Amino acid sequence: MKTLYIVACICFSLSSKSQSNSSSETTKHMENLLHKLEGTYQLQIIDSRELPSISFDMLKNIQDKRHQTDTTYFYVKQNFKVMILPYSTIEKVDFIPIKSISYFSN
């Protein structure tokens, strides 16, 4: 349900900027990238209940920072980091996608 909310926010924010063909193509590209990456990364929120938004740049970072064998992390804000599973994990036959958002307390 949260993933659906994030996708809706992304689509709304992109569609409200401009109705040109390039905006439509960007939205479609972002939706495809979001679908491709779904279950292979996790937004981790620490000591907060905020619902994060995900940008096209963040999706590109997830794609670009994915390592072959190591789980990668990067901070978006002090209390918001992204965990990216490695290719070696997500390419396994028995891979089970992870939930897209997780909340932690210190």
C-alpha cells in the first residue's frame, strides 16, 4: 500500500510540472525504473514516521550504486537511508523481494 502511495506521489508530481511529451516520457521511464527496482532496495526511516517520497534521481542512484556482491547503503537525510541489495542476491532463483519501507528506532 505504501509503495502504491509513493508511486502515486511520483506520478502526480511529475504530471503536474508539465504536460509535454518529454514529461510524459519521463514519467513512463520513471514508472518502468520503479517497477524494475521494486523489492531490491529498502527505504529505511530512523526515529520518524514520515512517509518518504522517491525521486527519479534517487532511483538512478539506486541503480548506479548497486554492487555485484555487497549490500550498499546511502543516506538521503540524517534519519533516512537507502539499502540496496547486490546483484548476487537479487539474481538468485529463490530471491524474495524485500518490503520497500522499513521504520527503525534507535
